[in-house]
Amino acid sequence: VLTLLAVAGGAALASVAGGALALARRPTSLFMSIAFGAASGVLLGTVTLQMLPEAQERASPGAVVAGATAGVLLVWGLDLYVNRGRLAGEQADQWKQVSAFHRRHRPRGDGATVLAGGTSAEELIEGLAIGAGLAVEPEVGVLIGAAIAIDNLCEGLSIGELVLASSGLRRTQAVVARTLRWCTLVGAALFVASLGGWLALRDAAEPVLGALLATGAGGMLYLTVTQLVPPGQARQYEGSAALATWLGFALMLLLVEAA
Ligand SMILES: [Zn+2]
């Protein structure tokens, strides 16, 4: 129980720390590219080197693929819901149509609200990953929790950056309050989800744990490639994001091997 509280609490506090960091001093784009790159590498490493192999040890190959697919579809569905069913990249042929659609049908709230609300909902899947990881083995849960803490630090940075941008970069009391409120909501969502995940799964059968761990892995993979890789690449200088991604991945190679 102590491990659970420490892991879930640490990862929850990380999102508040990220928001506070963004407010304390506007981070440079180089710093942001390295932070997002490192988080991408750590998450990709956690998903591929730790979570999926642990899932494969416990569930059949079909159950692992089905579980991971469910995780991807869950987060994709949430993405669609928040954006009112229309998604397109800025370089897509459909971008003009989709952005015109979004001008007529505002996404649910402004940029910061969409990000923070969406992130809070995504924390449910991250909480599931922590809960399932701890139920599998304490070390596995701790490693997943550490990776999610880094991810949440970046989410906090993004939320702080967006709230600041929406106020014309003025660091008013309202901006500080709004950033901290959102980041606390994200952290609280993760904390509650981790607790719930662990309580529900601590006595679960191994194949069930394996499949749910794969669900967490699929959701985290979707989040990484849609929310961590693009902002890192968009701000990179001399390949900073890619190099940081490798460092994050190499760190997980070392840690998973040691665990
Ligand atoms: Zn998160």
C-alpha cells in the first residue's frame, strides 16, 4: 500500500510540478524539445521493453493484442470526442475542412481546457497501468509510475504553456490559479485511478492482469505518438528531441534489465 501511495502520489505531484515550472520561468523551446523527447523515449521504452513483455508472460498473444488494441481505441475515441468527431494534422489535405468545422463547432472548451480535460480522462488509463503494474509485481509498478511521472511533468508544462499563451504571456494571479487548478485535477485523476486500479486488480487472475497491462500499454503508446513526439519535434534544434528520445529509451533499457 505504501508503494502504491508513493508511486501514485509522486506521479500526481509531477503534473503540478510541471505546471509550476512553466509558470516560474517560461521554458525555452530547446528545453521543451529535450523534455518532450526524453519523455517520448521513456514511455516508448516502458511500453515496449516492460509492459508488453510482462503482459505476454501472463496472457495469450491474442489477448495481449486485443488488450492493447482496446487501449489504443479508448484513447482515440476520447480524442475524437473532445474534438467533436473531426481530427486532422496541419499538413493533411483535410486540414482546411476540419479547422473550418472546428471554427463552427468549437472543440469542448479552449485549447487549455481541451488539453487539461482530455489529459485528466487519459490519466484513467495511466492509473490502470500503474494499478495493473503494481498488482503484477511492485518493481513493475514503480517503473511504470516513474515513466508516467515524467509524462505528467511534460503535460503540466504543456498546460502551463497554453494557459500562459491564452493570456498573452501575462503571469496574472488568474493564470497561476487556472494552471495549478488544471494540473491538480490531472494529478488527482491519476491518483484516484491508480488507487482504484490497484484495488480492483490486486487479486485478479494473471491472464486478466496481462490483458489489462496491454490495454494500458496501448493507450500510452497512442498518447506518446500523438502528444509527446510531435511537440518535441516541432521545437527541436539540431536533432535535440531525437537525441533526448534515445537517451530516455536507453535509460529504460538499463532500468528494465536491472529490475
Ligand atoms: Zn499523464
